[in-house]
Amino acid sequence: MRKKGELIQAGLCVVLFAVLYIFAQMTVSKTSDWTLPDQKDNKNEQKDYVFFENGYVRSATYFADEWPVNFWNSEMDFLKEDMQQILADGFDSVILVIPWREFQPEISPAVYQEYAFQKLDEVMRTAEACGLGVYARVGYTWDYEQDVSGNVLNRYYGLLTDQSTRDAWIAYVQKMYETLSGYECFREGFLTWEDFWPLLNICDDILCRIGEKKRNELDFRIGYEIITNWMILMTSMGRIIWTIHPFLFLRKRKLL
């Protein structure tokens, strides 16, 4: 009876897994219908990358004598000298850390910061003149806004819960791509996981002790509770499988 009960439990776990999977698929919002601009129009298409040994490039993350948070508000007095030194030190390119909110301070409707794009133009033209390629980390979390327009993590949280935020993000990435593609020195843009993991803090102390009820609500909206239950389910199923596996093996060998 115990073996039969375990088999029934395993079957119920499989059914529950299927239900959770279907529910997760139903709760995923439809993303914006957007594709990259026609690659044929990108003048960088035929431009060769300058690779060093073993197929690697050598890039230096650049923010002058500042730090990524305030770099785009700095004077950049020694921009040319810095780029020339980077090239002399053996690097072939630089990585620019580009904060999302610095360049798109408002998202509903989307508003762009003109001075930030002017600074970006200055950096790109200087890098190009010095013979350096440019890679862009386009989703950096922190900026110099100092939360005057709200907690920046709310924006990243909205990527998982709000369609208008996702639309603003897609518009920002598109504008950034089109802007950077206008320079010969542009190589590619990229995202990093560390610019998105802080959004989980929105469910904890960032909102100043929001309470368990509110925290659970926020957890559920981003699917954190579903993922947690899924992991618990997978662990339980694993234990059940390891429990019934010897039984199935012995039955196959006609030892039971």
C-alpha cells in the first residue's frame, strides 16, 4: 500500500507540475512586437573586428576619473588623453556604462535626456578619432538622478509586471542602438545580469519595511512564488523518484 501511495503521489506531482507550467505560460505578458532595424543599413556590417590572440578583444571599462554613476555629468576634460593612453596600454576598445534612467528619465511617456546623448556623442567621436572600438553596457541600474523621479528599482521591477515599462525599455534600446550604430567605432551593446538582480530587493528593505502582506504580493506579481513552489515541487519529485526507483528495479528483475 505504501508503494502504491507513493506512485499516486508521484502522479499528482506530475499533474501539479503541468498545471504550474501552463499557469506560468498564461501569466507571461505578451512582449512588444519590435525587431532590430534592418542590418543591411548598418555601415558597421562589413567592418572587421580587431581581435587579439585567441579571438579575444581587450576592452577597458571607461568612466574617466569619475565613477559610472556621475560620469555622464562630468566635464570630461581629459577625454582625448585618456583614450590615447588606453590605446597605448594595449587595449583595442572601451566599454561604456550607460544608465537607463540617465538617458531616459521618464518612461510614461518616454522622455530622453538630450545632454546625455550629447555627452555620448562626444565620447564616441573621440574614441573613433583615437582608433578605439566601443562596447556599450546599456542597462546599468544606477545614475545621478538620486531617486528624484522615484526609486529606480521600481522601474526594473516594472519590466516584469508592467507593459508600458517594457514598451519604454524597448524604445530606449532601439534608440540607443540606432544612435550608436551611427559611429564606425561601435562594436555592440550588451546586458549583464547584475543590472537586473537588484529588482528582487524591491520586495524587502528598499521599500522601507513594507510588511509581509505587501512583500508577498510583489513576490507573486513577478512570479517569484511560482518559481519557489516549482523548486519545492522538483525537490519533492526527486525524493519520490529515488524512493520508488529501487522498487521498479527489483520488479523489473522479478525479485518482487
